[in-house]
Amino acid sequence: MSQLFLLYESAAGYALFEKLQSEEIVEQTDAFQQSIQDFGRFSRIVKLVSFLAFNSAENALSNINDVSEGVLNDTLRGLLTTSLPSKKKSGKFTLGVSEEKLGSAIQEELSIKCERSTLTQELIRGVRLHFAAFIKELKEGDVAKAQLGLAHSYSRAKVKFNVHRVDNMIIQSINILDQLDKDLNTFSMRCREWYSWHFPELQKIISDHTMFAQLCKFIQDKSQLTEEHLPQLEEITGDPDKAREIVNAASSSMGTDISELDLVNIHQFADRVIELSKYRTKLHAYLQKKMHDVAPNLSALIGEQVGARLIAHAGSLTNLAKYPASTIQILGAEKALFIALKTRGNTPKYGLIFHS
């Protein structure tokens, strides 16, 4: 029967164990499961061969990153070459690993047979449970501290290493932009309804929401509007004819009179609508710049906003690039697609790209 060694990667360091030839591990029985729980019995099944401690938190993070990516680094290579039997006997033993990618790297570079069977996983589970008891150099609580410190460092490094972090800025921007469009539309309609009690004719003359809010702020009481205000009205509307039409409409308006307090509140609300509109313009310019930097070809092909919506819907630019054409075609129309499949009707032809 060939020897079986176990590689265990802990937060404190690498440990190499050897499975002893014991009858208790011939089969996966209840007795075997009980022996895993009891250190006295488990220590008769496996023994510690070698332990290589990490000398710093940075060293631990570097090694665990290599393990997660399936990279055989110099530290682990040194442990395996010095602690395992010589290469002449490499065919007579097997190395049990918990990470399949790492096992493939070890087998390829060192020609050591690696396996990840049910038995090896159960034995490694027992090693994990009693690890502190095997390593005499570790004091009580050392393993827990090392695990906690490494977990924080590993998580922090993974968040910083997020390959989609540039995409995240675009996804957040387009989501805010879409929300702003909805809010601006709602607020503008409220502003129109509120001021139209006083000056209903203005709503028919001016269709632009932001311009309407600016005129609300400037005109306020329609009875005070005279020919002297034509230059300011022309500056806001950019059209002399519209400015003249507003003055004429104000002189014969059918709207009700309004109190000073109501005008103050309308003025303040119009201010908020204008500020929100200015912020929306700035955000759109920011999104255009980000899209030209991150996805210039997509921006040139279908525009910044539709391109950003596709990225947001796919989750990232990488995901979008991997999608087949048929999937991209119906992105944004999933609900209609599932309804069509359920009712056996016609499937949608286009999704978000219809707006391009």
C-alpha cells in the first residue's frame, strides 16, 4: 500500500502530515467519524511530518493568495522537496490536497502524484479540527488570531484587486442617472402643476422642464411681468418670440392670484429642480468620459448611455464581452422573453439596444 501524505495550508503556516497504516481508516464508518472527533484516536491515524510557519502577516497573505490561485511558490516548493521522500520513491506515495488547482501545479512541476478524494478531505478536516494540538509551538488562541488577521487581510486585498472596479463606477453612474431622470420628471411635473394654478398659459408655451423652472423662479408673480423684463426672458428662453409670447400671456392670464408665502415655496422648489438638472448634466459628462476611457468602441458603436446600461445589466464589461450576440440582443427584455416562453407567444426582438 502506497504512503499517503496530507498538505494542510493554515493561517499560521504550511503543515505536512502522514497517514499511518491503521485499520480504522479502511472504510468510511461511524467509528472512523468518531475517531476524527477525538484527538487521541485521530493522532494514531495521522502524524505531523513537518511544519513551516509564516514569518509575517504579509508573508501569510502572499502564500494564501498563491494557494487560492493554484500557484506553487518557492516556500511551499522548499517544504515539499525537503520533507517528502526522494524523487526515486515518488511513485510510491501520494499527496492529499484540499485545493485542486494547487494539486495540479504540484503534480506538473514536481511530478508528485496528488489526489483530492473523499478520504483525503475527511483526514484534512480532522487535521483542521486538531491543528493546534499537533503544533506544540503554538499557544492557545494563536491559530484563531492568525485566522482572524489573515481573513481581514485577504478580504481587503481581494476587494482592492477587484478587476471590475472601473466598471463599477460606470454601473453606479448610469444607475444614478436613470434614477435622476425619473426624479427630475416627477419634480418637474409637480413644479408645472403647482405654478400652473397661477400662470397656466406658461405650461403650453414652454415644454422644457428646466427652462420652465427657471421662468418660475424669475417671473414669480405674473402681474409684475412687463415689457422691461423682455431681455431677461430672452436670455432664459433664447427666443425673442417666446419671450414676447410669455409677456402677452401674463397680461391676459386666467390663473388665480397667489400669496407671497406660496411664491416663496414655489421659488425654493424651482431652485431644487434647477440644481438637480445641473447635477444631472455634470453626471452625464462624467459618464461620457468614463465610457470613452473604459469602453471607447462600445461608446462609438451605440452611444455612452446605452453602452453603460448594457454593462450595468451584464454586471461588468468582461461579462458583456463574453455574451453571445443572441443574449446581448434581448438584454433588458428578459421579462418579456419569459412571458413569451411561458405563453408560447412571440419572443422579443430587441432589449436595451433598441434605444440606440
